[in-house]
Amino acid sequence: MAEAIVFWTLAVLILGLGILVISARSAVHSVLFLVVNFLLVAVLYVTLSAEFVAVIQVLVYAGGIVVLYLFVVMLVNLKKAPERYADPRRVPWSGTLLAGAVLAEVVVIGFYSALSDDGARSAGGGLGADTPFADCGAGSLVSCNTEQLGWVLYTSYLIPFELASMLLLVAMIGAIVLAKRHW
Amino acid sequence: MSNDSSLLSLILFTPLVGALVLLFVPKRQEDAIRWIANITVAVGFLVSLPLWFRYDSANPDFQFVERLPWIPSIGAEYFLGVDGFSVLLILLTTLMGVIAVLSSWTAIQMRVKEYYIFLLMLQTGMIGAFVSLDFLLFFLFWEVMLVPMYFLIGIWGSDNRLYSAIKFFLFTLVGSVVMLLGILAVYFYNHSVTGVYTFDVTQFHQLSIPADMQWWIFLAFFLGFAVKVPMFPFHTWLPDAHTDAPTAGSVILAAVLLKMGTYGFIRFSLPILPEGTAAFVPLVAALSIIGIVYGALVAMAQRDWKRLVAYSSVSHMGMVMLGMFALTPVGITGSIVQQLNHGISTGALFLIVGIVYERRHTRLISEYGGLSKIMPVYAAVFLVMTMSSIGLPTLNGFIGEILILQGVFVVQKTWAFFAASGIVLGAAYMLWLYQRTMFGTVDNPKNENLPDLTMREFVTFVPLLVLAVWIGLYPKPFLDRLETSVDKVMMRVDSDYTPRFAVVVDGGAPAGVAAGAPVAIEAPVRGGGR
Amino acid sequence: MLEITPLHYSLLSAALFMIGVIGVLVRRNVIIIFMSIELILNAVNINLIALSDQLQDLAGQVFVVFVIAVAAAEAAVGLGIIIAFYRNKETVNIDEIQIMRW
Amino acid sequence: MDSIWLIPLLPGIGAALNGLVGIRFFGKRFAGLLASFMMGWALWLSLVAFVELLGTEERFHQVTLASWIPPIPLETADGVGSFTVDWSFTLDPLSAMMLLIVTGIGFLIHIYSIGYIEHEPRGGVARFFCYLNLFCFFMLTLVLGSNFLVMFVGWEGVGLCSYLLIGYWYQKKSASDAGKKAFIVNRIGDWGFVLGVFLVFFTFGTLDFRAVAEAASHMPVETAAVGFGVISAICLLLFVGATGKSAQIPLYVWLPDAMEGPTPVSALIHAATMVTAGVYMVCRNAVLFTHAPMVMEIVAIVGVLTALVAATIGLVQTDIKRVLAYSTVSQLGYMFLATGVGAFGAAAFHLMTHAFFKALLFLGSGSVIHGMNEEQDMRRMGGLRQYMPVTALTMAIGAVAIAGIPPFSGFFSKDEILFRTYLHHGVFLPDKVLWGLGVVTAMLTAFYMFRLINMTFFGAYRGPAWAHEGDDGHGGDDGHEQDHGHGWHGPHESPRWMTIPLVVLAVGAMFAGFVGVPIAFEALWPWTAEIEHFLHPSFVAEGAHAAEEAHHMSLLGELGLMAFSVLIAMGGIWFAYRNYVERPEAAEQMAASLAGPHRVLTNKYYVDELYDATVVRGTMGSAGGLWSVDRRVVDGAVNGAGWTTIAASWVSHVLDKYVVDGLVNLIAWICGEASYVFRRAQTGLIQNYAFATLLGVFAFVTWYLVAR
Amino acid sequence: MPAGFTAADFYYLLPELLLTGGALLVLVVDMLLPRRDWATLGMTLFTLAATGAAVVGFTGVDTTISAGLLAIDGFATFFKSIVILSALLTVLMSPSYLRVEAVRPGEYYFLILCATLGMLFMASGVDLITLFIGLETMAISFYILAGYLKPSQRSNEASVKYFLLGGFSLGILLYGMSLFYGATGTTSLNGIAEALAGGERSLTVSLALVLLVAGMGFKIAAVPFHMWAPDVYEGAPTPVTAYLSVGSKAASFAMILRIFIEGLPSLVADWQVLFWVLAAVTMTVGNIAALTQSNTKRMLAYSSIAHAGYILIGVVAGTERGIAAAMVYLWVYIFMQLGAFAVIALLRRQDVIGDELKDLSGLYLRKPLVAVAMLIFMLSLGGIPPTAGFMGKLWLFSAAIESGFVWLAVIFVVNSVISLYFYYRVIVFMWLKDESVGSDIVISPAMATALVIAVVGSLLFGLYPQVLFEHAQVAADMFGSAVSTAALR
């Protein structure tokens, strides 16, 4: 019951904010809506027992990325309003319609496969998950989840993890290279 | 014949070596380049001569065979060998190479080096196609030929060269790529039967592919070869290519390149796909006859000397195809001979055009007239070649035509009837051309002091004249070399055909020695009974 | 209705996904389009987290961690690109990004 | 006798020498002498061979030089055959006779040409003799060839040579046209001929004349009862070839034009030898033809019609050579008539005599033309006998001979033909019709020949005055003005080179007939019908000894017939004499009295027409109604064919350019347009790109939803 | 599950480690050393060479490491060598170009190396997560490289376009992956394979399949997900374009083969249809659109789209032969495509951009050898023997025929004919037109080396491809197939 209430409120808010993000007149507003959206998503994660991810969500997104966006918006929005010129060869509504259509399809598929109690999963060799949740009796859920995740990340997923670090390095250097005015 | 073990490779690569040598000769020294090129082709011809003498016409197998692994993982081999057909065509190629190279001594003044390099590469490509017994290798050479030819037309051609060059290239390519599909189909079918992956043609010759499959494969091959021949609906590239190519280009194109198509039919389509062939005979015959008449008619309407000759080759090649698809020994023999003849006479005719073109830079027939007063020797040569082209007895053309028509006649009287009309039409357009160019008075002042043939130019004609007369009077040596090969093809397309070599082997005299009443061969021999 | 099934989560993520897509397709401000892309990535994340919870499997969360990392990287690079572009063109209107066509 | 193959070869060598070396280096005389020498040698060899042949028992000898086309198995009507052809020559009575004719007359004409051609430039002379020798080479091959293909070699070869010789003055458009026309018309005939040959092989499995005859003799005679069988088909096809070569209806149109060539050429090729090749070929295949009586009938009808038509046209020609040309056509018609009624011997006989007197007449006319400075129009001649006596005399002899006045050669041969025709029973024609037409022709022949003689040699001289301004009236011979541009000193007898052959031929024309004296004269001349007896073996298969059909007719009746035909001839001669010598005005009177051809002729307008016609198309078919008929129908047909061909060629040319090629270009165009469309799709707008992506997804998903 | 991370893994990771180290060193060298251009270049080349050597060292190995996230097998090795070789050529053709563009090469080389690193992971990853990270490493490096010429608007625009669309498609791809994760509860390909084996397919899986195809289709620029390619290719620095069109394509194909052949064999019927359509449409549109291009880079972009279509035929066949065909084709594709781009890069001078067809005119007269080289590349792209391109086509043909996709083969035929038309336009300009523009062309030794390698490759593998075929076949057979060849008859 409580779960349902939480879910519906969160769902409505998330979607609503999402719509606001893409429909807000000024970029600044949509950035702010985005922050809120992210925070709510983080909350959703908590309800789904992914506390660690929720934390990063807050730190990285709300803390890092969005601020970055804010800077850039400030940087570029000083001059003329960006959306003055609209190219005639592009019909926005068609985009909306198409997206809607795809969404409809996805929904149909979702219901369909949910009702036909989802062959794949019942067939599921996958269900015996590689990295199952361990149940940690005492101690906060957060630390527990974090501990497990860290363990997995540094053993099985070490290599992708290292690669991710390279990826971030690339991004850093790239950002510098691109943003610097001269060599 | 162990001492011949590498003869074919020698023939094959001599021109290529020449081309490589030319790469390192500085552009400026044009005469040196010319000499090297000429010497190369001359050597190429000389090394090919042993084929004529050492070829054992009694031996039904492929000869001078060379076999080395090339791409084992897909079963492709470096597999060379010749039989009667290829021997004659190779000799024609090497000879024509000499003539073409020699004929362009003065004609080519721009980018001399590249010109000869391309010409020599082309030479290698053509020989390669004739000697390879590996289908993939054949295809490789088949396509390799296109590129140099493209450049010969594109760089050294006349007014409309770019269009003609690309047209030539694309037409031929369409056909050949479709053909590749057919090749692969055979390849996989063979694997499914024998379990080995190979492109060995001699192996394919023993396959018996299901008829419906054969039908499709034949269609694929047909497209590839018919474009090259060219047969009636696919011929439009020919006039353009011929017209715009430089003289040597036209000569090679007419004399050898067109033979690729017919050679393809005789070497691959007929033996590999007997049922398919049988199924397509009516179509091919119809197209050929249309080609004969149509080509002749169009030729008659031409104002451009070279175009006229080009269309005449459409007509002649129609004759060749018809003879081949009569599927009678006589017809097939005739069609091979006719290929040689066409090479000789049409090649010569293009040389003839080239000579006046080089002097006057126009191909319009109306520009000429009364030349036989100014250039008697030239006129005489032209006359002989005209006669050989319209099949005057004692000249080569006659033998081919008579054999073809006879071979066709016993199969389908009406075909022979219509095909024979080519005799009349051929005479009509050629003589009209001769009259318009050679006879009459010299009314064009530009023609008044054209020099007659130079020694070099005359020399280029000598071998052709000799051959024309030789084949006309005494074709036996050529026909003998074809005998066993024709029989092998016949055995494939006609199940109850008994080859002559078999007869010879079991002591019976070769069929009908002297002129005489029908000589019974022991077993029932039927020329593709229908 | 009251009983929350995995289906609900997947539909939620699908909806968010499509909102993002619409944003990409409709808005002309490059920056907002970036944000829409971020929305899309979040949709994916929601999906993964929900699934991992329902499967009781950590791999999903690991996946999300990496997605977030990538998102961060993209954001950095993307904004760098925008800066560079803005320097030359003095605009962030996507409809003016069309020197190169046919 | 084994060296008969040398006979054709010698002139061949001569041709080679003259052609390769001579044109550059030989003097006029030398070239001529060389050629003549070769012919002389050939003549000698033929004589030797002839004598040897007489020596042998079975009058047949075959020499095989080499295998030409080695045996290749080929299906025939009865199972397996083997297609093979040898270079082999046959000497038998028929070919022996032809040998003598060709080499003999050929030799004389070579000699004659030495004189005739001397106005030509040096190279030209060598070229001329090269062609002439080459012709003899091919003609002799034709004669000696012992199978269809070898014969065909000669058959085509002589065609080539006549093409070259007619077009000898190639600067003359008319000349080269005529040559081309001759060749192409001949080719049309050959179309039939080769098909005939193929059918021969298909039927008999061989091409050797002897073998074919042998095989055919065992097959049923395809009478009307039996029906039109394969042999008939063969014969018909072969006969098509013959009509081409021997200028019979409908393919005779080329021969008159052929008169564009030098006169000796007309004499040798278009009178004595080549044009008789058709007749010879029919005789060669006598056995085949005797097995196809219906075709025989056709041959006879074609022959006699040709004879009649040509004769009537000949009546009104004014160009001396054209008269002779039509007379040749007409005489050839006679020969075919003979073969048609089965009198092959008679045909061959007439062939021989005709060779003599027609060659004589042509050479004579040549001599006249030469003496009259290339004047060919008889209305500008007259009374020439005092200027050129020898020519006049010899030509008169020739005329008498052709008119069929005994004891000149023409009488015997022609009478033999008429006689056998009289006896002939038609298949689908009532008896005696052929004979009647033959007789009429005989009269016409006599008439126009003497018209020629009279107009040329008798009466007053009507030619141009031979001052230096005499260069006006040279009928269309721009070709070699320069050669005799210097003044002309009146009509004169020709040099010895030309007169001697005339004399020799005249002798021949007089006495050649005695080899074929009718049986009727047994009393006076013991060696009757020599030539029939001699030739007979050539006309029957060596197996079957068909007994010579007896002349079942009373001596009296036969003599009566002869007398009648002689009378007819006399009548013709008298008529000509009366009209053109005694009372030249008689023509006007008749014109007044008679309507029809004569008014047309005397009509001045038509005379102009004739002049134009001589320049434009030659005067063939100028006789009144026939003028239009011939021109419109026969020639029209030929030209029509020509034009339709040209038209067709243009049509197909256009077709090729726009349809066949057009398709290809169309495809190319489509690709180009499509390319343009795709480019436009590349709007450069990111969101359109994203849209496309999403669209792809949408499409695939929908596909799945629908597919399930 | 294999307990995380063993020492052996370090051994098998040698190439990746070398590459990473090298990349970092390049940065350091770039900061410290004077005359850094040559130093960095040398460092990069050395790194690549070492990595290559290490990769080749693992020929014949067949194992999976680090808890089954990475596979070190013939397939991986083959694609790694492709990637590294193309990187090598790219680097070789860069210096002169960068000098003209007045760009600092240090970070450039670093980014190239990182992209390569990503590709290596794409080649050997057998787990969605690994593949995805590798893919992103590559992609982000390319986003930056595409915009590396900051002063040039076209370069900026290229990178913006690539970035936005890349992000978008990444979203789609990830969504698909997440659905698969949901459907099977695992991210490892083998796990997915066995999870899907047997059980009937739910629509969710189909949806996931479509999204995956779309995402990967974007990377290999398959129609209709191709539209970024022409613009980005045109705008990006030429060497980057070259690397993008060869390296990233090869890596993406490796990933596709991994996912679909190894991960989703049970869905073969579904994705064969999808890829059939993709292949047909892609090659047709690519070729036809290229017909009328006057900008060489754009033309080559379309042509590379078309080639993606060709290679998809191998995927469609799904047999060992098909896989081998794709591998062979990608291998020979390195030489011809990179060679062509090298020539275009060569044409870049102070006064000439060099990416228009007319800039090629008269090349034959100025630099005959270069013209010959370009001729060979064009012929090879067109698939004319005796060039390597022909052998590649041959394999694709045979794959299609063997699996009975005759119509696809016919479409292929028609297309390869159409394609020749525009390759010939290039030749026409080089050889048959004489007027030439701009200052004279200088060939740096590095560039020369690149050209020589490309030419030799394009000819060698056309004349004697045995070695290549052997390796490809062995790798493919080790790799297994979705449709066993035996099943064909």
C-alpha cells in the first residue's frame, strides 16, 4: 500500500518534471527542473534498495553535471535567444507524434508480455543471478549495499571499471582541449 | 611434355615483364619505350609458337598443364592448360599483340610510356583468360582486362572517349559480376556433391547439375559472356567503344576481346551446363540471327567508317554464336574458325581505318573517295580484307561461314536460310563502303597527296594477309587442332555422340577420308539431334 | 493497480525515455537537447535498477554506475563541444547547425 | 593428265606476278605478253589433257590435290555423315570442252587486249592483265572443280573478277556502280546456291558431283505424280544461283550494266565464259535435274522467256555493246531452254558455238569502238566497212553464225535446240509452245543482229567529223579522256593484236558447228552428233546407262524443221536489210503505218530519253512498253529491294540509337534522379536525422507487431 | 562464478595495458619533451607496434578472462589486429595534415590511442557492460577528434552532430541492453544465450532486439541510421574520418558479431530478416547517393555506408563462412579505404582543402605514383581483380550464395556495378583531366609509408590472400556460428 503511494507520487512527479524540462521556455528553468527530477529519481532508487546508486545519482548528477549545465547555459545564453530561427524543413510535431507512437507500441508490448506471464523470464536461466543480493542482518542498508557493490566492482568488474577511469580521463582532456581558446 | 612444363607461364608473363621494364624507363625516351614494347610482344609471339608445333592434336586431354596451389583455403589453384580452342586463340592473341603494338608506333604521341604499359598488361590479361583452367583465375584475368582497355579508350581515344570508356566498362562488368554468381553456384554445387571446394574447370566438366539449377546458372553465364560477344540486345557498347578507341585498341578489342565471350561459352557454358544449353538454344539462335541481319543493316546506314566496321563485327559474331549453338561438330568447328577469321579480317579493317585516320583525323566516309588512285597498295590490301570479311572463297572468311551454315542447316533449315542472308547484306555494305572510299574521283583536295602505306604499316598487314589466304586455301592444320576439343564439347552436349579420337583409337579410319559417299562411323554419331 | 509490478517500473522508464526523445526531436536549444539525452539515460537507469531489484541481482546496479560515469563524461565533452562551437558560430540553435548537407 | 591442276594455276601465277610485281615494275607489253603466255601454256596443257582424255576408256579422271576441309561428323538425312571437302579436280568430256573454250578464247582475248588496252597508263595495264588472269584462274577452277565447294570457289571468284573488271575504270561512278550491282545481284543468286549445296550435303552426305549423281540416280524421278521432292528443291535452289550467274529472269539486270567494262572483258566474261557458268553448272548436275522434271520445266520456261524478252529489248538498242549484251542474255536463255528440255548436249554445244561467235562479235564491236574513238552509239556510225574491212568481214561472219544460217556454227547448235524443244513434252505446258517462242526469238535475233551490222558497216557514215574539234560526242566516258585526249584521225582499222584474234575466232565461228552435225545429214557428213556422243558420259550417272533417247521423227520432218528455222532467220535478215540498208526511210513508213514500239522509237523525245538513260541508268529496257515494264517491274523490283534495304537499315540504325541504347541511358538517368532525391533527404538538420533513426525503430517494431 | 581477477588476466591483458601505458606516456612526453611532434609520433607508433606485437602473440589462444567479461580468442585477435593496423596507418597519415592545420598533435595521438583502446575492448568483450564501456570510450574519443579543428566550423558542426546523434543512439542501445538484462537476468552474452535458448521469444525480447539493431546500426552507419555519417565524415579532420570509417566500423562489426552470433543465436531467424533488409537498403542507398557527390570525402562516406551494407551480408548469412567473409572484407577494407583517405589528406595544402573532386584533377601529371596508388584503391573499393577488394567481395558473394540468399547477392551485384561509376569519376579526374590547381604536393616520409603499406596490402591480398583467408577461417570456426553450415543442406 505504502509502496504504491510512494511509487505513484514519484512517477507522476518524475514524468511531470521531465515534461517541464523539455517544455520550459528558458534553458535555466529546465536546468532547475532537471535537478529536481534527478533528485526524485534518486529517491526512487532508494525505494528499489539501490542506496549507493542513489547517492551517486545525487552527487554526480545533481552535484556535478547539472552545475556544469548551469555554467554553460549562463555562458551561452547571454546573447540572442537561441530558439529564434526555426528551419522550415523540420516539423516538430511529427517528432512528437512518432515518439508517441513508439511509446504506444512499447506500452502494448509491455502489457502483452506481462500478461503472457513473460516467457523469457519463466524460461529464465538468468534468474540464478551472477551477483545476488546478500542479506546483511544488522548494519544500515546503505553500507550493506555499498559494500556489496564495491566488492563486485573491484573484483569481477575491475577491468571495465579501470576502463571507465580511462574514459573519464579522455573526457577530461577532451573537454580541456575543446574548451581552451588556443593551443 | 615435361620440357614444356612452364611454357604457358612464360607466354603469360612475358608481356607483363615488358610492362615492368617499361615502368623504369624514363618518360622522355619515347623511342626506347617503343622499341622495348615492340621487342616484348615479338618475343611474346615467338615463345607462343611452340604451342602450334608441340600441341598434340590426337591427345584429348588438356596439354602444357601447370598446376600449383594458389588459395588452398578456398580451393583455388594456379591451374593452366590448353586445348585446341585456346591454342588457336592464344596464338591469335600474341600475333595481334605484335600487330597492335607495331601499328601504334607513330599513332601515339602522348603519354607513350603509359600507353604501352597498358597495352602489355592487356595482353597478359587476355592470354591469362585463355590459359586458365581454374574458374577463379579465369575470372581474375577476365576482369583484369577491363582496366587497361578502359584507359586505352579513355586516355587515347577520340572525341567521345569518356562516355564510351565507362560504357564499355560498366556493360562488361554487369555481365561478369552476374557470371561470378553463377560460378559460385557451380562451386558450391560441386562441393555438395564431391565434398571438396575447387574451381577446377576440368572437374566441373564432369558435374551433372540438376536441370533447373543449370537453367539459372546458364542465365548467369549467358549474361556475362553475351555482353562480351556482344549478342544482339547487349551490343550497344561495341560501336561506341570501337569508334572512340585508338586504332590498336579497336584492333585488340575486335580481334581478341570479343572472343572472350565466345570462348567462355565454348569452354564453360556448353560443357558445364549441357541441359541449360539445350534449353537456351532457341533463344540464342534467335538472338544470333537477329544480330546477323540487324548488325548488317545498321552497318549499311553508317556514315562513320569505323562504326560501320564495328557493326559488321556485331553481324559476324552473331554468325559465330549461331554456329556454336547449332551444337553440331561442324558448327562448333566453324564458329571457332570464324572467330579466328573475324579476328584477322576485322582487325585488319580497323588497322585500315586507323591508317587513314592517322593521316586525315576523320572517320567520315564522305571525307574520302578515289583513294585507290592515290594509295594503290592500301586499296589492294583493303580489297583483300573486304573480300575476306564478306567470305569470298579462297579467303578465310569463307571456310568459317560455310562450316557454320552447313552445321546450322542440318539442324534448322530456316536458321540457315536467314543467316545466309548475311552473305548478301555483308557484300552490300562492304562493297558500298569500298566504293565510297576507294572508287570514284578524288574530289576532296585534302586527300590529294596522302602517302601510301609505309613499310612499317605494310608489314603489319603481311601476317594477316598470309593467314587470310592460308586459312582460306588450307585450313586443315587449324581444323585438325580443333578436332578432339570439339569432340569433347560434343560429348557433353550430346550424350550419345561418339568422338572421333575414340574411333581412331579402335583402329577405324577417321570418318570419311576422301570425298565420298557418307562414311559410316561405327557408333551412331549425331550432331545435336533435334 | 495498488500492487506495484515490474511492469509499472518499465512503463515509467519507457515514458521518461519517450519524453527525452521528444525533447531531442523538438527543442532547438542544443543544451536542452543534451538534457533530454540525460533524461533518456535516466530512464534506462530506472529500468536497470528496477530490474536488478526484482531479479535480486547486482549487475544492474553495476551497469547503472557505469552509465552514470559515461553520462558524466558525455556531459563534460558535450559541453566542451558546445563551447567550441559557440565560439565560432555565436549560437546554440540547432537549426543553424547545417553548413554541411547533401 | 594428272597435271590438270596446273591449268588453273598458271594464270593464277600470272595474276600474282602481274599484281604483286607488275603494277610497280612491268612495262605494258611485258605485262600483256606474260599474261598471254600463261594462258597459252594453259591452253597447251588443256589440249594435251583433252587428247589424253580421248585416250582413256571411261572418260573420267579425278585429281585430288589435298584435303581442304578434313572430315567432320555431321548428321544427314540418313543418319551419320561426314562433312569433308577436297581440293580435287575432274577432267571429263564436259569439263574438257569448257577447258578448251576458256583457255582458247581466253588466250585470244588476252592477245587482243594487248592491243586494246595500250592507251591505259602502265600500272593500269598490269592491273588489267592481273584481273584477266585471275579471272581465268577462277573460271578454270569452276570448270574443273569436282565438287560443289570447289566449283563455288570459282563461282564466287569469277564474280569478284567481273566486279573488278567492270569497275576497271573506277573513277567512273557508273562503272563502279555497275560492278557493285553485278556482285550483289550475283550474291543474291549465291544465297540460293549455297542453300542448295547445304541441302545436297544433307541429302546425299557428300558434295562430290560424281557421288551425288550416283546417289541421285537411285532415287525416284520426281514427276508431277511423285510430287515436289527434295531433289526438286535442290535443283530449284541451284537454279536460283544459275539465274544470278547467267543473267536470267529475274536477275539478268546486271549484265547490260556490265557493259561499262572494257570490251575484251565483255567478250570474255560477259559473253564467252562466266555467264555460261550457270548453264555449265546445270549440265554438271544433269542427273539431278533429270530427276526433277518439274524444275526442268521451270528452267525451260525461264530460259525461253529470257530469250524472248532480251531479244525484243535488243531490237531497239542503239548502243552497239548493249545490243550484244541483250543478245547474250537471249542466247543464254536458249541454252537454259535446251537444258530445260533435257538436251544438255545441245546446251553445251550451243554454249561452245556461242562462245565463238559472241566473243567474235564483242571483239569486233570493241575494234569498232576503238576505231571510232570510244564511240558506242550505232546512230553515229555507218558505212564503216571501207574503213575497217577485217572487222566488218569477221563481224558479218559472226552475225551470220548467230543468225543460224548454215553451215555456220550457230545454225547447228541452235537448230539442235529447237529440234529437241519441238520433240519435248511439257509437264504442265502444252507441247510446242516453247518451240514456238524459240522460233520467234530466232527471227528477232537475226533481225537485230543484222540491224547492228547494217547500221554499223553499211549505209552512209553518220559519225562525227574527224577534225580536232571532234571531241564532243563521247558518250559518258570521262574516265579516261586523258588517255586519248590528243586528236583523232578518223575511223581506222585496229592493230594486228586485235585483228588476228578476230580472224581466228571467225574461223572458229564458221566451222565449230561441224562437231555437232545433225544425224539427218549422215549421208553428207559421216561424223554426226560427235559432241553429243562425246559429252554424253557427263550427263548420266556412271552406274546407270540410260539409253540415248532415239530421235523418233522422220528424216523428212527433221529436215523440214531445219528449213523452216533457216527461212525464219532469212526473213529476219531480209527485214533488217530492207529497213536499214535498202530503204532507210522504210522505218518511217512503218512507223506511220504501225503503232506501238516503232512510233515510240522514232519519237524524238524518246531518243533524248535514251541519251539520258545511257548516262543515268543504261539503256536496258527501252523497247516501247517493255521499256516501262522492264524499268518499273524488273529493275524496279531490284532497286526497290535495294531501297527497302537501305530504309530498313536506317530504321534499325535509329532503333539501335534510341531504343536499345536508350534503355541503358534511361536506367542511368533513373539512378541519377534517385541519387538526387537521397541527397535532398540529407537536410543537414540533426533532428531530422534523429527522426529518421526513430522512424527505423518504429518501422521494425511495427513489423514485429504485425508479423505476430 | 570465476572469482574475480587472477594474475593470468594481466598476462592476457598485455595489449590493453601496453596501449594504456603508451597513451599516458604520450601525454607525458607531450608535456615534457622539446620537439615534441616527432617524439609523440614516435611514441605513438611504438606503442601501437608493441600492442600489435602483443596481440599477434596471442594468435591461437582461446580463453575468457576476468570473470568471463573478456574473451581472448582468434576472433578478438583478428579484429584487434585490424584495429591496430588501421590506427597505425591513421597515425602515419596524420603528421603532415596536422601541420597544415596547425594543430597540436599531442592530445590528438592520445585520443587516437584511447579510441583504439576502446575498440580493443569492443573486439574482445563478451559482456554487455564491457562492450558498452569500450564502445563509449571509442565514441567519446571520436566526438572530440571530430571537432579537433577548433577554428573550422565544419569540424565543430561535425562533432556536434556526431555527439548529439551518438548520445541519442546510445540511449536507444542502452535501453535495448537493459531490456535484455531484464529478460535474461544477466549481462554476459553466454548467459543471455543459454537463457534464451529453448524458451519461446517474448515480444520484449523482440523489442530489445530492434533497439539493439538500431543502436549498432547507428555505429556502422546502416540506413536509416546512417545520416550522421556523410556530414561527420566531411567535417572531421581527414585522418580522423579515415579512422572513423575503418576502425570504428570494424570494432562495431566485431561487437555486432559478438552480440548476435554469440549472444542471440536462438533469435537468428529474427535478426537475419532485420539485417537482410538493412543490408539491402544500406548498400543501395549508399551507392546511389554517392553517384552525384562532388566532395570526395562525402562520396567516400556514402561509399563506406554502402560497404557497411556489403559486410552486413556476412552477418546475415550467420555461417562460419559469413563471419569469415565479414572479417576478410574488413581486413582488406583497411587498406583501400585508409589509402584513399591518405591520398585526400595528402591533397590538403595551405591553399587547398583537397576534398573536392576537382582537386584531384591532373594528379596523374603531378604525382604519377600517387595517382597509380589512388587508382588501385578505387579499383579495390570497386572490387576489380586483382585487388584485395575483389577477394573480399568474393567471400561475401560465396557466403550469400552458400546460405541461399541469392537475391541479396543479386542486389549486391547490381550495387557493386553502380558503385564503380563514381569510383571511376575519381579516376577520370586524376587521369583524364589535365588542369590542376594549387601549390605543389609534398609527401612526408610518414605519409609515403602509409601509402606504400596501403598499396602493398591492396595488391598482396588480391594476388595471394591465402594467409589472410586461413586466419579468418580459423578464427571464424573457433567463433562458431548462428547457422551451422551443415544445416544448409
